[in-house]
Amino acid sequence: MNSVFSKPLAAIASLPLLCAVAIAASAPPPAVNYDESKVGNYTLPDPLVCADGTKVTDAATWRAKRRPEVLELFRTHVYGRSPARPAAMKCEVTAEDKNALGGKATRREVTIYFLGTKDGPKMDLLVYLPNGAKRPVPAFLGLSFGGNHAVANDPGVKLSSVWMRPSKDKGIVNNRATEASRGTEAGRWQVEMLLARGYALATAYYGDIEPDFAEGWKVSTRAAFAKDGANTQFAPDDWGAIGAWAWGLSRALDYLETDRDVDAKHVAVIGHSRLGKTALWAGAQDERFAIVISNNSGEGGASLARRWFGETTAIINKAFPHWFCGNFKQYAGNESKLPVDQHELIALAAPQPIYVASAEEDRWADPRGEFLSAKNAEPVYRLFGKEGLGVDDMPAVNHPVGKTIGYHIRTGKHDVTAYDWEQYLNFADHHFGHRK
Ligand code: GTR
């Protein structure tokens, strides 16, 4: 498919040859481009063209034939292959307070033992349920960077005891959370806003599943599942950390399906940044997620890999070698060879509603590339009779758009803000037919 958004490389084509050689020798192109006129030409893979060259024209063929092909391409080349839910998995409610957050919420803490054993890999899930709401309630589910105790100013939440990235101003000392880290992510989670609108929040710390550094997998779920544990040599299509985190989100949903206070048919999966990439991959694989939300997910998330703007495949593979599968490394600086692009990750959520959000100052994540991904997913939504974005051009800042695919770019930096949450809640209200 020829992207209608491609830009000609007119400037470079018109340079005299000698001059171009001289430039190439003395000044290699900068690794990071922030100039829209230099993005260059690219051709996006057509989500509707099957491996055998036939074109999908109906939803049934997408589901039965093309969707599994696209999913398989993402597994093989980008995020790797994840295991199924272990039959032995066990969930245990460890604490409950019906009078949390000044009486606004019921707080439930649950430990999920992935292999059913207490000494095996596990994840602590925190659930806030709105008191006074008609239950079961719809929910948002997402992983945090700071631990369950960081998502609200709530002294009752168990303090995480596992590895965390050092951060003095967030109360992390010697890679461990202290009391000072309680509530440090409250602005990003807006728990009281969610509760007031009649939603539950379910959240877990991503480091429970895998600590976020190159060798973190050795003490994580991935090692516990591998034949040779920490000595494992991963196959090039084995899951990376994003695969593991996304898998953890599905395991959290497994628990939510058993919680009688949660309407598990109406769970929106949400994530910011690397955890936005994670939410997208979780939503692509697990069709139980009723809405998928990507907040500033950028490279390897919502933004198109083929656009040379902000972070690139080469940069992300170098900085975060553990996030993706081994095969993904070969596409560093070689994006045109990647058999998929990220609009197809968005398309994998179809027909479920999906929301992509950017921030004006988050140029590293390539806001336009995030919008174009959403735009180029529309043909798949149309197979289901769904409209997609409902606009052709990127909207102005702070002007949310969208039908089944939502999009906004807000003022400000790489972050999750109250403004973002207001849009997600409006989107969820609309698609869930939910009124408090
Ligand atoms: C950056 C990374 C981005 C984004 C971000 C985050 O350093 O380059 O892809 O994931 O981290 O997760 O905060």
C-alpha cells in the first residue's frame, strides 16, 4: 500500500552527486530527526493483503485468515511468543478494606501465583472498587512504573519490596521502595476521578513480572518459564520483556474474570510509554480486552517504525535490548524490511475500540507517527462496519477526535495527565454505554 502520507525526498534527490558524497563522508545524517520535511518516503505494508497475495474484503476472512497471520508476524519479528496461561495458576485475595480512600473505595489486594507455587513468579494486583456504584463495575487495568503503593495516597496499600529503578525524589533507595514513594504516581492514575465516574482500577507493578533492565529476565517470569532458567539462550522469537509484561496483563484479566464485583467484559487495558507498547501488545493478543488505550507509547508502540522521526528502531534496540524479541534487532536501521508496521498492531485490536494519545512536547514518541498509525488501521475497522477516527487530518492540540479509534494530542510533555484520563473515561462511557 502506498501511504497517502508519504513525503517526497525532493531535497536530497536534487543534490549534485559529488556534493552528496562529500556530505555523507564528513557528516553522517543525525540519528534522530525532528524535521518533518526529512521524514522521507515509506511504504506501509497493507494489513488487508494476505501472505498468498489475496485481499481481505470481509470481517470473517480477516478473523479467520489474515488476523492470525498479522499476529504471527508480530510474534516472530517484534515482541516474541508468549506461553499460554499456566493451568496451575492461583489467585489469592490477601487483604480487603471496604473503607479505603476516605470511604470512596473498596480496596482489594490479590496475589497471582503464575505457576501456582508461592516461591514461583508472582504479581500483586491492587483493585479499587467504587463504593456506592452498582456492581459489577467496568474497570481500567494497567501496569505501573512505581508499584501499587505509588498509584494513590493510600497508607493501606502493601509497599512493594521488589526491585525498582533508583529515584531519590520518588523515594526509591537502594533499588527498594520506601514510605516516601507512596502516592508518587497519583497524578498519573487519577484514582479518585475513576471512582467518581463509576469505574474500578486494577493495577500491578511491571517489575513484579520482570525488572526493567537487560538482565532482569534472569530473576523474572521469563526465567521461571524457560527450560534452563537463568542460563537460557532465548530463541530469536521468544518473548521479550514487553511480551512478559503484556502476558501479565492477561493474567490480571484472568483474575478479574473471577471477581464478582468487576464486569470483566468491560475492562479497558491502558499503559503509558513502554507500558503503552505493552498495553497495545496485550490488546492485540487478548481479545477479551474491551478497549485498548495507548498513552504516549511511541516507537515500538503506536508510532510508525518506518517514519524517521524521534526515536528509531536502532535506538530502541540499543537502549532496551530486552524489550523485544531477538529477531527485532535485524530491523535496526532497516525498517523497510520489517514485514509489519505499527498500524497493524492497532488493527489487531479491531473491532474493539482503541484510543491513541500523544503529547505535543513528546516529539521523541513521534505524535504524527502515532496519529498515522491509527489512521492506517482504519481499513480493518471498516471491515467491521466501524468508522475509525472519523477525520483525515491530525487534529489540533486538545481537540480529541474519533469514533471506534480515538485520538488526541494534548499540550505538554510525555506523561499521563488528568486531561488524558478525562478523554479515556468519556471514550469508555460512550463504548460501554456506561453512566454512573
Ligand atoms: C524512553 C524510550 C521510549 C519510552 C520511554 C518510557 O526512554 O526511549 O521508547 O518507552 O522511555 O517508557 O518512559
